[in-house]
Amino acid sequence: MKKPALFRVFALFLVISSLHAFQSDELDEEFGLEGGNLQPQEQILDPVVPTRSTPTRGKYSDSDSDSKIQITLEQAFGDSDFFPAATFSARLKTWSHGAQTLTKLRFSRNSFTEVEKQKFQKLLEEDEFYRIRLPSNVLNPTGKDFVISSVRARCLPRDGLDEHFVIHTEGVNILAVNYGSPGACPYPRQLRFPAKWSFNSHTVLKNSEQAPRTPTFAEDVPGELGEGETVPPPERSFWAKYWMYLIPLGLIVMNAMTQAMNLPEEQATGQSGAQPAAAIQRGPSPAVRRR
Amino acid sequence: MAMAIRSFLIFLFILSLTVPTFSLHEDQVGLMDWHQKYIGKVKHAVFQTQKTGRKRVLVSTEENVIASLDLRHGEIFWRHVLGANDAIDGIDTAMTKYAITLSSGGSILRAWNLPDGQMVWECFLQGPSDSKSLLFVPTSSKVDKDNTILVFGKGSLHAVSSIHGEIVWKIDFPSESFEVQEVIQHHDGNTIYVVGFVGSSQFDVYQINAKNGELLKHNSATIDGGFSGEVSLVSTAKLVVLNAARSTLLTISFQRGEISFQKTYISDLVEDFSGMAVILPSKLTGLFAVKTSTATAFISVSSEGKLEVVDKIMHATFISNALSISEDQQAFALVWHSDNEIHLNVKQVHDWNSDLLKERIKLDQQRGLVHKGKVVWSREDGLASIIGVTTSELPVEKEGVSVAKVELNLFEWLKGHMLKVKGSLMLASAEDVAAIQGMRLKSSEKSKMIRDHNGFRKLLIVLTKSGKLFALHTGDGQIVWSLLLNSLRQTEACKNPTGINVFQWQVPHHHAMDENPSVLVVGRCGTGTDALGIFSYIDTYTGKELKYFGLDHSVAQVIPLPLTDSTEQRLHLLIDANGQAHLYPRAPEAVSIFQRELSNIYWYSVEADKGLIKGHGLKSNCAGEAADNYCFGTRELWSIVFPSESEKIISTVTRKSNEVVHTQAKVIADQDVMYKYISKNLLFVATVSPKASGDIGSATPGESQLVVYVVDTVSGRILHRMTHHGSQGPVHAVFSENWIVYHYFNLRAHRYEMTVIEIYDQSRADNKDVLKLVLGKHNLSSPISSYSRPEVTTKSQSYYFTHSIKAIAVTSTAKGITSRHLLIGTIGDQVLAMDKRFFDPRRSVNPTQSEKEEGILPLTDSLPIIPQSYVTHSLKVEGLRGIVTVPAKLESNTLVFTYGVDLFFTRLAPSRTYDSLTEDFSYALLLITIVALVVAIFVTWVLSEKKDLSDKWR
């Protein structure tokens, strides 16, 4: 059951990564909302092959109003302290009305050292929590406010270590980070060690979506469609329209037929057993007896 | 002939079927519902002493109610509930026909007509600053003379005409911080003295012309050593205050504006005095009371200013104001309590040794009137301030209904049914209708003390602010028992106990015959969350406190777990302020049950002031001094930080933990299936921009926005996030099944709006292929985990709603089959039931034929308010604060309990009673119909035989 889902996610992921500058709300928002004008609010980020090198700088410095910032992702094994594990680099875009947003997030993860590997294995054995955190205020991290997210370590291993970040931002603030495996992680969780000790990271940046506007109508609601646009009721089949007449008709026909069949019989047996038959068959065929 | 009879009988039968209800009929009021009126804990009372008319007492309460009560019977003549933020500062009567109230921190003065409670006038007072407020109505010998009412509020003194409520004059005192303590009328009635303090060391006396507000004289004097708050006025020209160290009494006399002091050490008056003293507030001529650490001393003041102790009482005492009992005699009462008794002592002001009345009353939180030594009436006004509600089943009937009882009433029963038949055939005369109505209302069936098949009869266990627990019968609202909890009583260790909530502790199913259910009351010793907790179990049948004890930790959160031990006691997890979890009941068995589920227990905490929501998991036993087997450490698993400059949490709502969902799938019009995303661990959070957190209108649409979130409380995932621009709170929300409905204000549209969010599970959406289902290739049976990445989709829609609302709830039924109604507590203190179908996000302007068949209503921009759907019909639940719904055993019915200052209970059938006959179904009519039918069959048979025979003879 898990495999197909995984494959699907992976296939989707391949498709997405093959498209350049993919901007869509398809992945998580397959249904548009009625009356709502949805803006593309999510960015699916290109995955970065996990390396220990920092991402190249200066690539995005095309505008003066934009600046680049780095966000450190910290990790903790179980109840241990947090220490740096990866960095997000993002572009800080300043809009004309003064608001600032984070865009073009890139992620680079340090792969596990031997010590970390051992710690993680211990987590897997104990079915403990692997925790990560990001500073909530990106521009001037106070070192106090962090958004934390955690997952049972056993949810991560597939072929490698598959992880999925959803970062909810509000302007330049990170509201929350949701961390977990990209697919399912049903209970009870099986102990399984990853084949490769490298991370497959997927990151989604999410902003708030606009609520659908309350519909406002003029006085007469049906008039909205206009004169020519009235939807004709779908044509129904003859049977669908007239079944209520057809069924009784059929019953009557059947009744008549059985009576016609019974008539010769009754005439044949009529002489010997007239009395009980009359008593029983009183209701339906008075016409027969009257004759 | 036979045809005629038959058609008549068929007509009869159809008639009998049409009787079941569509909405409530006039004669059904009071059948399933009851309503009780209360006023709350009394703050001030004014007795009317005039001799004519009905005796009444005017009271104002902590629930901001002003009421006039019958002094003989305790009934309410009239009452008015002022708004929640319109606290009453003082009441009095003027011109013997108006009741005067001062409220909202001394800024609103109102006059009410005494006989019927109509408002006569209202006056808004403005002043430079907030201050203590004081109402003074000068006494006048002439009834109809236009007196001025003196009000000190908002830092200035106002004189208001008592006839029209106009401000006659107003004085702003030169010193901003001048606090008026007393307003005294001079004997001639033309001059008034206003005495008060500036800061903590200056004493001021102003002499003012009562006619025009002219300042005649101003004297001030400085007291060395300062003074402390309380003041006792002992005569028209004499005050007693304490110095700042609270060890010396100062008698200040201000005869004709001249101020003079006199110092007396308390230690001279009271032996073995040490520490601090407090003057008890009182207004008695020549007498005041000082409370010291050991006793309360009553001290008389002679006209020369000599102090003398007349008596000492070893308990904390309250003193009433003086009440004139005859031309020149005044009486006052002393109340104190020791052990379990309240002592009441009525004395004459001038003669300490004359006890008019000496009484002991068993301690109970009733307000009553003692008349000649016996309680004349009492009112259970604690019920006006309910803080927690839970239900308990009634005892199971142990022996069958005695047959004799039924036989005895057989004739009555038949007679009753014949009357009902008459009623349904519209043959009943006016007296018969009255008799039927009386019979219905009296029906002893509904107030029986045993469990019924339909589960309509239950006990409502309510915890009130005063720490008294009540059991109300759902049938007629009678108080089955009431108990002033020992655990919530003030003791040395626990100075200020308050109740937090009441929970179901033990609900016996297996031993329902021989064990009584019990409830748990959790409280804390003080107002802060770090105060130590209190724990108490109460048997719900007997109303006895089984056990109580103080906890050695604080209580920040109480989590009833879905686990029970072998005696069916529910496990509860109490989270203290340090984030440690404590398990109750404290038994090894409970721990072993709990340990098994330890790793699957998560909880969350909301810190609204910091804009934080945190998720926590449990660790093994906690470290530290408090470590024992029942204490568990916790750790933070996730957190959401709302940026303080843009978002402020104003509302969080979860699903009811005991809610039942009947079906997970929803079949929509085109034979398609949508799977509801049903998780018990969802939290709805609403935030507004900090600027918009005030009242409506305090922020412009541009700077206010409302953001709503749906958060999974196990993993901390934000499943849905949506912004309403130009909207602001207050937000009232209800969460049920897979949907949330919330109410807020849209600043751009200048209207209230309600929005629905429905959450659907996409991961199960492919389970539509029949072939797959047959072959077992579906994931319907796979376990759901919060750690799996959820694939959810949401649908939402907003509608305008006319009312602002006070509370919102949803009906709940035993199996969750019956369609749900939203119960909306409107601003008019009524409860409106609205079908959930109005809040369907799939409503469209022109629903297709198939959608119409599914029951989707055409889209409208606002929600209709149908007057018939008011659950409370013509009644009002004054000061409505909460709506509680409890499922009955009968699936179609739900019990609704609404509380505020008043209580209201009713039974609802959101989809009508499809699974039972209505209570007033006439069995006799059915019986008669059957008998008549049988007779008719025989008659027609005989007739037909005869006809046949004659046919054959022809």
C-alpha cells in the first residue's frame, strides 16, 4: 500500500522538478474554492542535492530592493539540544508598498556525521522524536522564538531519508514549520533502517490564502444569468418521464392477462368447486361471478 | 354505507398522522422545556421603608442585574440585566418612586420606575478622569419635591435632577487626584459637604451650595503619617480613618468646615493588638467596627470624640447599614460565620445590649430573609453564575412498575385518552382543552427519579462560581440536591478557592445497578494558574462529597483521557504550570493502563498573550522533588509562533471529545463520494491583527484582518489557513465532524458574517472504484496516523448574518445520524436553531436537479432567520453565556441546556422524531380506529354476504 503512494509522489516530484519555475497550487490545492480568487500561493522548491557546500551566492542579486538571507535549520535527537543541521537561503523581496516577503527558498542539508548517524539509529530503535526548529523571526533572530516541529524517527526512512517541509510564512516571519515524511506513516511504525544515509528533501512555502468573498446578490437571483442563458432542464428519457404511468399500465395489463388465463380454468373447474372459489375470489372478480 | 365508514376512518387516520410537530405550537410550551429566572449574587440592597404599597427590596447583583423583589415571598417583580461591562456601582431610591442606578464606573445614571421597572430617564456623565464613583441621594421630607441626585464619578461631582435626569450643575475639583469619600447633607438641606482625600496625606472638605453648585468654602489639612483607604462616617461631621501603618485611629471632625484631628492608638482600646487593623465599611451613627488579626472590635464614638470599645467578636464579621424601625430608632445587623453556621444578630444602633434577633443558620449559599427567627424565603441565586456543566444518568429502576399503580389509574388513563381523542377530533370544549393542557404539564412521567428508555431524564450537574454544586432534573428543572463543596471553602491553607470545572469521574455501565456515578470538581486556591489545585469527588445520586483533598501542584489544564480503569473511573491528566503531567486517580492500576498508551498521548497549550501554540508529548516519570509514580514529564514537540505585530489569538475551538460521527463518507449529487476528514485532534484558531482586537469600529478595514487556521494538535501541521481581509472579531466558532462554522464582523460590508469550512480527505478519494473495493485494493481499512502527510481539501463559503451572537453550539445525538442544527445564542438572549444545510459550502445559485434532490439549498447571500426556529420561543435567557447539548438515548432527540443569569432547558428533534411516536400520540384513537375498522370489515362482510345471497336467489 505504501509503495504506490510513494511512487506517485516521486513521479509527481519528477514532473515538477522537470518544469522550470513551477508555480502552481496543484499539489496541495486541487480544488479551487467557489467564488474565491485564488492566487498562486505556494512555491514548490527545487530540491538541492544534499551536499556540505553552501549554495552559491550572488545568483539572485538582480535587484536592489532584494536582499538575501540565510536561515539556519537546527535539529535535535530526542530530548537533546538543538544544533545546526541545514540552511535555507531565501531572497527577501521588498514590495512597492513596503511589505516584505520571502521568496526563492533554497535548501542545503548537511548529511549526517557518524555520531549523528548513531544517534539517529538509536532514535529509530526507540521510536523517538526527531525534532527540528527554525527561528520565527528571520530578519533579526532573537534566539528565543523558534518554531518547532517533530516527527517520529521511524517515519523518515524509505530508500534514503525522505523529508518534507511545509513552511508557513507571514511576511518575513515564519509562523510554523510542518515537518514529516512525504507519504504515509501508519501506526504501528515498523523499525527500518535507510539504505542510504542521505536526505531527499522537499520544501513547500505556504502563504495564507484569501477567503472567498461573500456572494452579494441583487434582488432577483435568477435574473443574474441573463435572458438567453437560462439553462434548459436536461432532457430525460421517455421512461424517466412517464414511469409512474407505465408501471400501473403494465400491472393492469398483467392483471388482465392472468384473469384471461384464469377464465378458461375457472369455467372448467367451475362446476365442481364453485362455492369455495367464490368465497375466496370475492374481491377481484365480481364481474365473473355475476355472470 | 360501508364506503362512507371506510372513508371516514381513513380520514380519521390521516388526521391522526398530521398531529406530529413541525414547530412548537402554543399549547406545547412548557411540555419539554423549562425556564428559571435568577438574579445572581447581591452586591447592594435598598429596602423601601414607606408604609404603603407592597413591600419590596431593590437589589443589584454581581451579574449586573437590578431587580425588585417581593419582600414577603422573594419573587421577582421586575429586573433588568445591564450589559456585561456595565457594572453597577450604586443603587438608591429617589422621590420614593424611582430606583436610581449608577453604573459603568460612575458614567451612566439611570432612573427606573419602581412599580413596574420601566426606565424613566438615563443620563451620561463625563469627567476628566476615571475615579471611584459614589451615588448620594439626599433625603427629603416632601415626596414630590424635585431633589437633586449627587453623583461623584469620572473625577467630578454632578448634581442631577431626579425628575428629568438633567445635569443641574457640575463641579470639577481643582486637584485632579481628589477622591471623594463621603457626601454629607447639612441639616438645612441647602449646603452639602464633600469630604475626601488628595493623595494619601491631605484631607479636604468642600462646602457647596446644593442649589447651584457654588463652591462656598474649601478647607484642607495634612495628616502626618498619612492614612489608609477605609473611611467610616460616624456622624454628619465626623469621620474615622486609620493611619498608614494601620495602627492608629484618627477621628476627623469638620464642624462648619473647620478640620480637627484626634488620635487614638488601637492598642489602647484593644488589648493584645498587633499587626494591621481594618475598618469595616459601615454607616452607623456613633458606631464603627475595626477588624484586627484576632477579633472584630465595635467601637462607639461619643459626641466629644471619645472612643470606647463596646464589644468584641472573635470572627470575621459583616455589618449592615442601619434601617429605621420606628420614628427614632435604627437597627442594624451583624453577620458572621463560624464552623458550619451563619450567625445573624440584629441590634439597635444606640443600645448595643439590646438584641432584637439572634439567629443561627446552617451554612448554605442561599439568599434569604429571616423573619421573626425563621427563614421566610430563600432563592438559589448561585445558579445565575454557572461555570461548569456536566450530566449524569439517573438510577436504573430496580423493580418493575407496580401493576396496582397502573390499575388504579386505569380509569384516569382512559379518561385522559378520551380527552385527547376529543382534542384531536376538535370536539373538545374550552374546559376540555384546559384539562388536556393541565394534564400534559403535570405529567409526572417527566420528573420521575429513574432512568427512562429514551434517555430524556437526566441530572444536570452544574458548578457555580460560589463553589456550590447543584443537580437539576432535566424533566422540570427542580433542584434534586445542592451541595456547598467543603473543598471550595475558604481555609487557612486555601485563601481564595475557585472552581475550574466539573468532569465526569465515574460512569458505571457494568455495575449500573449497585454503583453510583460520580463527578469530579477541580478547583484552585486563588486566581492565578500557579495556585495549588483542589480535587473533589461527588456522588451524583446522593449529593455527598465522597472525598476531597488539596493537590501539591497547580492546575493549568485538565485533560479527561479516553481510558477507564476496572472500576470505570475515568483517567484524568492534570497539567501543572511547570508543564508536568499528573495522573489521577492515583492508583497503580491507572498507571499501568496509562503506561501502555504513554507514547500516544499528546496535548497542546495555547498562550494567547504571547501568540504561541505549543504541542507536547509525554516522557517517562518526571524528575525533581515532586517525583512520584503519577507524575510525568512533558516535552515540546511543535510550536506555532504568531508574529506579535500582525496577529493576536482571539479564539480557539476544538471538537467535543465525545462527539459521535455516523458516517465518514458523504455521497454527493453525481453519485460521487467525498470522504470527511475526521480527526479528533483538530484545533481551530482565529487571530486578528492587534489593532483590530478592540471593539468594532476601532480599526479601519485596511488595517484589520482575520486569519483562521486549522491545526492538527498531534503533529502541529497547519491543514488550512485563510485570511479574511477587512474583518475583525469577536469570533465565535463551533467545530463538529469535519466542519467549522464561525461568526465575525466584516468591516467592509458593515455586517456580521458566518463562514463555514468543510475539510475533506483526498487520500481516500480514489476509493471509488468498485472493482478495487471488491478486490480489496483500497485503503479504507488502513490505520490513519497524524504523522502521515494529510491530503486534505477544504471547501468554504461565507454568508451574512443579521445578529451579533453570544454563544454558538451544535446539537449532538447518540449515534450522529440525525442531521445537525446549529444553536446560536443571539444578542437578544434567545437561542436560534439553524439547519446545517444553510451552512453548506456547496450551495450554488442554481443547484442542478440532482443537487436539489440531495437537499442543497439555492445560494443566498445572507442566512434566513425564521422566527419559528427560535428554540426559546417567547422566553429570554437573560445574560446568556453558554449552550450545552447532550444526546438523549433516542437518536432523533437532543437535550439543550442554556445558561446565563437564567436557565433554560429544552429537548430538540432536529430531523423531527422519526424514530418514535410523539408523546401526545393518542393510543386510544389508534385503538378505536382499529376496532372500528374490524367492525366495519365484519359489517361489510355480512352486508356483502346478504347481497350475494340475494343475487343468487334472483
